[in-house]
Amino acid sequence: MTASVILTQLLNGIQLGALLFLLSAGLTLVFGIMNFVNLMHGSLFMMGAYFAAAGYKVSGSFTVAAICAVGGGLVLGLLVERLVVSKMYRREHLDQVLVTFGLVLFFNEVARILWGPTSVHAGSPAAFDGTVNLLGVMYPSYRLLIIGVALVVGAGLYFMIHRTRIGMLVRAGATRPEIVSALGVNVVRLKRWLFAFGAMLAALGGLMAGPITSVQPGMGEPVLIMTLVVIVTGGIGSIRGAFYGAMIIGVVDTVGRAFLPLMLREVFERSVAQAAGPALASILIYLFMACVLAIRPQGLFPVRHG
Amino acid sequence: MAEQLSSRIRRHWLPIVLLGLLALLPVVAALLGQSYYVTFATRVLVLAIAAVGLNVALGYGGMVSFGHALYVGLGAYVVAAMSEAGIQSGLAHLGTALAAGGLLAVLLGLVCLRTSGIAFIMITLAFSQMFYYVIVSLKRYGGDDGMSLPARSTLLGASLDSPVAFYYLVFAVLALALLFVASMARSRFGWVVRGSKLNARRMAALGYPVLRYRLAAYVLSALICVVAGVLLANLTRFASPSYLQWSLSGELIVMVVLGGMGTVLGPVFGAIALLVLEELLANAHLPMPFGADAMVRSHFMGLIGIFIVLMAMGTRHGLAGLANRKAAS
Amino acid sequence: MTPLLAVENLVKRFRGIRASDGINFDLRHGEIHAVIGPNGAGKTTFINQLAGELAPDSGRILLDGRDITKEPVHRRAALGLGRSYQISAVFDELSVLDNVMLAAQAHQGHSFRFFNDAAKDEDVAAPSREAVRIVGLEDSMHRPVADLAHGAKRQLELAMVIATKPRFMLLDEPMAGTGPTESREIVALLRRLRGTAAIVLIEHDLEAVFALADRISVMVYGKVIATGSCDEIRSDPAVREAYIGDEEAVL
């Protein structure tokens, strides 16, 4: 367990956190501001990865793949919102759960029909194929790119929410939706574009995740579950919560999976450690979530409601 | 006396007819020479029991739990693990599964019920997935592939290998579960649970410790799902991680809503409707152009997805509501 | 004689504003103690703290000398508190009798009973039917509440409180939104209840207040500026100042 191994895993954790942030930011806004339970966010992530893979296959260029993913995600988000989601805002959470669950089943099947049940290759940008020397560790530059993209998106979101008129409307919509509508803002359109924006972020996550994971039907669900854990621990509706939550969960999960089995082997006998190690590591983030909920049910960085 | 009996029968005609048809099913299947129907029907009834369980928490209690597959899977894996350890008694399987499931439900319920709304839904989903990941990572219990049972549990020493005998066992359990729910719905406990669903704040102001009753309803609902899991493992002679998957939780919710929430028979109607629909689509041999029916057969879950979307966007009262309205008019 | 309910220096802050600014208040056995004051005075915040739905930042609430400041809502109900809401919090989907039975059931032992038909439980049904009769809703006993007029819902609201046979009641604007006939009926009902339980009555209808109250407290900006009998309050200059305007005629 050398310093370089620890550093590598730490960076991997931050990279996972970066991906989780891209997904959590959009989802927490949809949950918090539009009070809409969107279980198909993972499907948007999946479709983004597929759009990117298709774009890369046709052109051999990551830039084209990115445009396909982001553009496709935006269009798909608009379509889904217009056709289904917008009709469900006033319905109970149960109905929203059912609708989005149905959409998950539908999109998984669509992916199976269009691209088959096995995983599809997603190319990465040639410029980022190598490694970078970081404090003595040779770290893949593509993973650093992922972290970079998340930081840029985070900064952009912060700027947008706290410094622009749209951001003000979004913040106002979070605490006082009636006033926003009374101010003459077209709330229907605001919600549509907010949802589509969240979809775009999810698709961006799919684009970035594609090269380092398996692009296959059903890939969205495990990611969705982790995103839900991030949002619950971070605080529903809070971008800050999404950021810190994503980083914490990403690091805890990665470092835990890497080192917990090793640490258990020091204390317990080999067979027990071998059985319990991976199992315990896989549920570390859920135990963390349970602890946070036990102490602060509203999350670590909850949004204050006036 | 006779008058009382005939009016009672008229009032309860629907459950009597339904249970009667289900009781006769193996006989009809034998006459038609289609014994496969018995196995399929057993599966429908087992999942109906799980839906009846979920209905206690969701339909009556208003708790939208997206994690009830956890309890079904737990029941199944307890049977498989104990079988592997050499214990074959069905009652031992059931007792252990109920104890483990009950304890887990209390612990999880205490954590989850501190939240409400969107957070509650997500947390129940997250915890049930947590157990999915735990089971999948335990190589001893088959990991991704699941584990098979050498034989079905024995009931008081007798074997349950015969499909028809097993069907009637499941049928009896379902009937018991329905009787319990019907009794509970009219009881003091049922009223408190229903009141808490309608207005928890008022119930607290009236003096009810709402959390305690909600937790009890959640645990009861989990225990019924555990029973379904025990039966499921015996039916398929297999414990699969898919029994723990959120897609099963989702399908159970669909059954409860489709059949009519907060009604005794609703979950049974919902289970029958959804599973029969899936079976029809999966085996559809229709004269469709471009071999489209082959596509329907291999991708029927996509159509089910659309069906669920349309159902959720439309009706709220489900099938049992329709039947009641017809009976009333 | 110790008061039934005593409030000492209750303070509640919301983001810098003191909604309750050191409230001192007491409720004597069997009395009707009205709380009046302009809108935004903090009356509902006060009631929510008495009921236990809101935790005060400082101060104490004593029931028969016993500190109940930290007791949760349902425990206070068990100790004899009954509360009605300004906006009727009734169960629209159920019948009038079912609503009241739910209320009465809370005080008839625990409800972890799964096998008996609650509708046939006479321990619960009898006091419920009685409460429905007292408020005058006998004709609507089995009607779904959603079909009731607003005034009838306010009566049901009171029936649910009465059915629990409380020692003291917190009534939050029982006459809110009712017309003159319905108001008179509710005043008559409250007169009939006098003596069975002590009542903290929040009301804007000053005619009703002066007809019913044994004592009146006037609350302005989270503080009680005066407490006394109807005559004392009527002639208090500080109160007149706080109530400049339409209420002058009534005072």
C-alpha cells in the first residue's frame, strides 16, 4: 500500500465523483425545483453514451461524438419532457415513479433493438490517450479530462445560478414557484428547458463515461442508484450538496473497494476477509448514507426554504 | 339465517368468484392437457402475494416503497442458504426468513420513515439495491448467477414436488393473506394506517404516535413479501439475484396501482393482469407484417414499459375500482 | 390555585424576526381565554408551539405544573390537549362519523388490533355519535365529508376535538370563513361546552369573543400587551391603539 497506489485510488475516486456530479447536478434540480421524481435519469445517461458511441463509429472523432451526445441528450430531454413529463408535474410522486419506471424499461429495450444486448465500443479522444505524471504517479490523462470537465461544468453552474437572470429564476422557482409565474415568466418553458438541461448533463456524463465503462443496455441503473445516494446525502435541490456529495461518495466508494478487503485481511482470517471484503466495500456508501440520514435527515447541505 | 347468508354471498361475490376460479384452475388445466398453465399460475399467485404485501404499505399506508423486492429476495435466499446447509424443513425456512426479514424491516423502516416524499422513495430504492450488491458479491451464494435448491422444502415431512400440490399450497397462503388484509383494513389498526395516509399531521394531533403505526404497517407488508419469496424459491427451485432487483419492486408497484390501491383484491387483479399481459406478448404469434411479431416477442418489456407509462398517465383507480363501480350499478 | 396551562417567556425566532417575543400566558381550569390581535401578531405560531408542532427557541410550557415543552404532539394529546385547525383538517374521503370515530379511537387504548371490525366497537362509536349530536351534525352522520358545506366542516372540526374528551382545547379561528348563522351556532356550541374543558380561543370575530370569553389576551408583534376581563380589555388604551380602525365600533 504505497503512496502512489493511494494517490491513484484517490484520483480515481475524484474522477468517479466528477461523473456523479454531472449526473447529480441535473437530477437534484429536477427533484428539488420541479418536485419531480425522475427515475429515468440513468436512461438519459445511457442514451448519451450510445449517441456518443454511434457518433464516434461514424466519424472516428471524439468531438463529433461529443456533439452527438450533448445534442442528442438535449433533444431527447426536450422530447421526453414535452410528451410525458410535463403532464405529470401535478401528479403524485407515485405516478411519477411509475411513468419514469416505464420509460426506463422502454429505453432499455430501444437500446437493445438499436445496438444489441452486448456492449458497444466508445472511443476516447486521441489527444488524451496517454498518461500524465502527477506527483510521481502516472495517471491516465483521459481521467483527468473527466475531472476537468466536471470542474468546468461546476463553475459554469455556479456562475449561472448565482450571477444570471436565469439562475435567479431557478433559485426563485425553488423556493417560491408561484411568484416566478406571477412575474410573467413562462414557467412551462422554464421547466422544459431545465429538464432538458439536466438531460444534457446526464448525456454528457454518458459521453465521458463511455470510454472507461461498458456501454450496454441497463448501464444507467447502477449509476442512477449512486446518483440517488449522492443527492440524498448532499441534500435534495442543492447543487453544492451535489458537488460535495458526489466527491465524498466517489472517493469513499473507490477507496473503500480498493483498500477495505486488504484491511480486513489484516484483522480477520483469509476466508472471512475474502467473502466479506467485497460485500462490505460495495455497501460502504449506503452505510454512509444511513449514518448521514440518522443525524441529518435533510442531507449535509440542504437548501434553505424561506 | 338463510337470508343473512345469501346477502353476504351477494356482497362478497367478487372474491368468491375469483377464488373459486383460481381453485378450479388445475382441474381445468388437467382437462385441457396444459399442465404448464399450473406452473405459470403458481408464479402469478406467488407474485400476487408479494403485491398483497406491498399494498399494505403502499395502498393502505401511502408509503411509496421502491424497495420491497428486497424482502422477496431475502425470503428466497434464506431458503436457498438453509437448503445448502442441509436443512430441508419448510417451517424452519419460513420461521428463519420471517425473523430475519422482520428484523431487517424494523431497522430499515426506522431509518427510512424519518424521511418522506421523494427522499423516502429514493432511500428505499437505495437500500434494496444495497442488498442486491451484497448478495451478488457473495460467491458462496452464487454471485451473479444465483443458486439452485436441490429440492423443494418439505412441509411437515411431506414433499412438495407435485406442481398441483404446490399450487394449492400457494393458493391457500394467498387466501390467508387476503383474509388477513380484509380483516386488518376494517380493524382499528387499519383505520389508523389509512388516516395516517390521508393526514398524518392531524393524526398526530389526535394523539396517535404515527411513526409506530407506520413502522408496524411497513414491517407487516415486508413479512408478507418474505413469505412470497420463500414460495418463489420453492417454485423455481432457484434463488436469483433478479428477485432482489429494483425492476421487481417496480413491477410490484405496477400491480398494486393497476389493480387498485388500498383494496383487498386489487393486487391480485393487478398481478394477474400484468403477468398475463407479459406472457401474451412474450409468446405472441400473430400475423403481423415484416415478422414484427418476432420483435414483439423478443422485446416485449419495451411494450410493457409503454403500457406502464400510459397507465400511469391515465387512470388512478385501477381495475378493482372499475369492478366495484360495475357491481354498484 | 395553579393554572391548568402556564406559558413562561416563550420565544420563537424566524430568520431574525421574533414571531414570539417572550410570551407569558396562563389558562385557568374551565375558563375560555381568548387571544386576539391584528394579523401577523404571531397567534398561529403561538398555538403551534402550545400544540407541539413547533419547538420554541426558549421559554417553558407547563401543564398542571409539569414541563411539557419538549413533549411531542401525540404525547400532548394523550395528556389532554385537543386542537382544531384554522383550515379544516378533516378526512374528506371518509364520512362524518368515521372522522369523529378516528378521533375518539385515539383515546380508547392502543390501536394495534387487527382482527375486530372497528365500526362495531361501541367504546369508540358511542362517544363519537354523541360528539356529532352535540355539534348538531346528526343528520349528516354518514355523509362523506367532501359533500359538506364549509360551515359544517368547521362543526366537524370541533366534533373531532370534543370526541377526544380533552382537558383543554386550542381552537384556531373556529369561525373562519363562516356566515353569520353558522357563527351564531358555533358560539352557542362553545357556550354549551363551557366548563367541560378549558379553551384557548383564537378568533377575529370580536362579537363572538366578547360573548364567550372569561378573559382576553391581546397579542401584538409576538407579545401579549394586555390580559384581562372583557371590560378591562375594552377600556384599555393600549389595546384601543393597537386596534385603530373597524374594531372601534365593537369595542
